[in-house]
Amino acid sequence: MNPSALWKPFTQMTDLDEVPDLVITRGEGRWLVTEDGQRLYDGVSSLWSNVHGHRVEAIDRAVRRQLGRIAHTTLLGATHRPAEELAKRLVRIAPKGLSKVFYSDNGSTAAEIALKMAFQYHRQKPRPEPRRVRFLALSNAYDGDTLGAVGVGGIPLFHRIYGPLVQRAVQVPPDDLPALERALRRHGRSLAAFVFEPLVQGAAGMRMHSPGYLRKAAALCRRHGVLLIADEVATGFGRTGRMFACEHAGVAPDFLCVAKGITGGYLPLAATLTTERVYRAFLGPFTSWRTFFHGHTYGGNPLACAAALANLDLLGRGRVLEGVARKSRVLAQALEALRAHPCVKEIRQRGFMVGIELARPSGKPFPDAHRMGWKVCLACRHHGLLLRPLGDVVVLMPPLTATERELRWMVEVVGRGLEELEELLYSPPPCPKPRARRS
């Protein structure tokens, strides 16, 4: 039994009885160093958040400078310069029409805020529509783990157990415009907003949909008076080769949710951007009770805002986004070598977001108990590459500053892990320990 007092997220803690835990002590660029001296390449950007690598001098310096002034002060009844400046910068780089920024501290809360704002907006707009109380979402959606976000989620493994606690969204399959049209005709007047992860559904296993679908879906929603909530927590800040994935489709949402890469992967921060039209529906005398009664203690933390400003400076000055677009093609070419492996069912990629789906040579899924994605990632760890799977989908999401050589090496290491599948295929899952018999 693992003796640690720590209960880790999305982790079956009994796994630590079989595989030693990794204790990370420091970062060096795109590498992590463990307590026992092992160097591991950060192949999933510390859960999709690291942008430029670890210990980036410009971001370190910005945080130290802010630490010398103040580490935290509330935005309730006060403000501070880093929060003000960052809000201006975010509005400047966001899709057209987004003019107001509401801070929180993680992706789930960014989505939760958008859901509550959309719901309240329809009750307070000049011509109220209080019947708009539901949401439209894509199947296999993931927008976070708070209860509102769970309600619009669609991954059974994560969300089914909490069903009794939430109001379920109307769900439609991605890239299926007829299904979306039917849902809007049937439920349109009761829908507050359409929630979507633009182009890439990350936690679903890097499932992709086309820019054309997103563009037409947005137009359909507009026609039915349904607001657009773009969850760019995973796709934002360059992951797809553009600052925001919405840009590929030319879609300007009513709400934009960002987190993860906003600080370069340094500190917790999230933001929900919205339009002047939405913002004005919340204005009025105090006793009109139109205020958005929602907030988070550390929302807009000065240290995090300072890190985010330095991150945006690097993204703007270093031609990082152009590099992602170029290097994505190199990554795609390297991945071609894996397609012929009999246990690779599909490879999905957009920019620096890659999902390699594993299956039996027949195309049928492996039994859940075999945990093939986990085993391949464990094999990669032995070769110096740290990855984390999504079920039997091996995910590659390196920092945006990864070199072409590093990208090719990552794919080679995954190939080595796949080579070991022949042995793993016939390795039965560990037998459960027999229970002690009662006397």
C-alpha cells in the first residue's frame, strides 16, 4: 500500500503499488529531472500547459519582479496593474468582438463561468428568454470537472457516475450538421448556448472535427439565438498553430474560455472572455440584482498575471506560432512511420496535438484490463520520454519550442514502445491478490 498522504487526480492509486512513483525535483528547458536523477522529456507539456519549457528566464524574471511588489490581492472591490494589462492584451489577441475578461484559476472554472453567464444573460437581456436553460454540446465533450462543466461533458468514464447531480446537455456528434440541425429545431428555444472545443476534443482522445463544420455549426446556432462558448483551455495559445483554434474556422464566439497555456504553464490562471452585449446585460442599480454573483479568491492573481504577460511577450516576439505551423509538418511526416504498425488504428493530429489510437490488429479495442496505452507510455518512460495516455490513445503534446529533432525522437521512442507490444499483447493483467479467508 502506497504510504503517501497524497491522493492524486485522475489516478488509480493502487497503480503505485506496482509502478514506482515519479518525484519531479526540477525542470531544465523541456526536460524534467526526478529525485533519483532520471531525465525525462516533457512530452505532454505538464498536462498540456507548458508552452516554452521550464525555467524560462523571461517568465522567471517577471514573476520575481512581481513577487517583490505583492504576491496576491483580491479583485473584489480593488484591482492591480498586471490584471488590467493582461485583460487588455487578451482582448487584443482574441477573436473579434470579445471585449471583457473575467478571471478565475483553472479550465473548469472558466467553463463554469461561461455557462452561468450565458444562462443569466438570457434572463436579463433587453428581451428576456427565461426558457433558455439548457446547453448544446458535442458527444465525447470534456469541459472540466465542476458540476456545470460535468453537465455538458460527454465522456462516460468521467461523467456517468455524476449524472444524478447535473442537468445533462443536449448532445450531438461532431462533424454531423444534419444532427445539429435536428437538435436545434427540436430544442432551440430552450438552449442557452452551444459549448464546443474548437477542432480538437482533447480528453476524448484527440478527436478532430473540421473548420468547415465549426463555421456552419456557428451559423446555425446564431440563426436559432443560441450563444457560442468556445472552450480553448487545451487548444489555445498556439497548440494548433494559431493563437486560438477558432481562427482556423473564422469563428468569433460569444464566450472564450482559456487556461493551461495562458501563463506558459507556470501558475494557475484562467479567463473567460465575452462581448460587450453580454456584459451590458449585467449592468444596473445594485438593487436590480443583475450582478454576476460569482468569484474565486485567487482569480487574477498578480503573480500569475505577470507570468501570463511575459508568456504573451514571448509568443509575440519569438515567432513561436510560425514555428509550430512549420514543425507540425515535420511531426506529421515522422508519424507516418507508425501508421503501418498493426496495433495503430488511427493517428490524429492538429498542430502540436497528437493522438495515436491503439487497437487489436483486427481493429477491435483491447480489453480495458490490458491497459495498452498505459503500458506503451510506461515503456516510453524507460527510454526517457514522459507521456500520459487517454485510455488506449497515446498522446503527444510537447512544448511549442520543441525542436524538429526532438519531435522526430519522440516519435521514434513511441515506435520503440509499440515494438514491445508483441510481448505486451500476451501479458495477462495482474491477478488480484486473494482475499484473506475469514476464520
